[in-house]
Amino acid sequence: MGADRWLRPGREWFAERPGCLSSKGPITVEDSMTEVFDRITVDPKQCGGRPCIRGMRIRVVDVLDLLASGLAAHQVIEELPDLELADIEAALRFASRRMNHPILAA
């Protein structure tokens, strides 16, 4: 599954867990991921189409790797001064929602 498929608007995605509904019914990508999409961009001509932060050449995976290596959010911002705290939060939300899907075993 490519990033462009996951980011395609109009598909129904549910709030925090697959199968969950809001009081208004299924939540669309535009409703549930607006705050993430404001900060996470995917351009096939930039960084091999990998998700980046606000159109910069800072990949989401770079931010996640720094956090996984033990850096705190403020240390990541010191390393990458173009980032804001909201960018780091969006990267974490993006990764969390990207991994939150059912896997069917055959």
C-alpha cells in the first residue's frame, strides 16, 4: 500500500480504530486528518514520495528515528530548527494512524 493510496481523500476512515463510528457516522479523511494533512505532505518529486513535514525535505521517518533514538521533542527541534512542536505531534499521529489498520491472516 503506497502513501498516495493512504492519503487519497474521500475514502472513509474511522476515528481512532477501524470500525469505529462517530455520532455522525463514518469519519472521512478530510474530517479526521485535517491537522495532520496541514503538516504532512507527500510529493512524488520530493524525497522519493515519502511523507515530509510541511513540504520541507524533512521526512516523517527522520523525525521518528530521532525520537526512537531517545531524543526529546525539544531536542529534535534543536537538531532540526525549522520544525515546530506541532510538526512532531503530526508526525507521531501520522505514523500511529498509518499503522492502525487490520491485518487479515489467510
